[in-house]
Amino acid sequence: ERLGDNINTEGKEVFPFIDVNGDLYFASSGHMGLGGLDVFYAPAEGNGFGEVKNLGPGINSSDDDFAFIYNPNT
């Protein structure tokens, strides 16, 4: 399902995960990243999501990174 131009690109968006706060984590090959697939974050904002941010080195590498799950309570 498309989530809008700030989330979806002409690349591949896969492995979506929404945490307990409603924030979205997903892998993408279409947003600017460090490798093929990188993990990105978009905070819940109203009925959609805010600005997409790359989680950077430590989470992402020059390889494919995906299937990220985050629990802000732990």
C-alpha cells in the first residue's frame, strides 16, 4: 500500500514495522542510503508520517539492511 511520496519511491520499500508509538521503520533502496537496502524511520504525524530519516551507520552498512524491529520501552 502506498504511504505517500515522502515514503514511497521508484525503488523498493519493504519490511515495514510500526512501533508502539505508531512510528514507521522500513527498508528502502530508493531513499539516499549507504548500501542497497537501508533502514529508515518516519515518525507518526497526524494520519500519516513525517520526514524520512536514514538510521545511519551502526544500523546500516554498504550491504542490504532490512527487517528492523524497535521497542522504545526497552
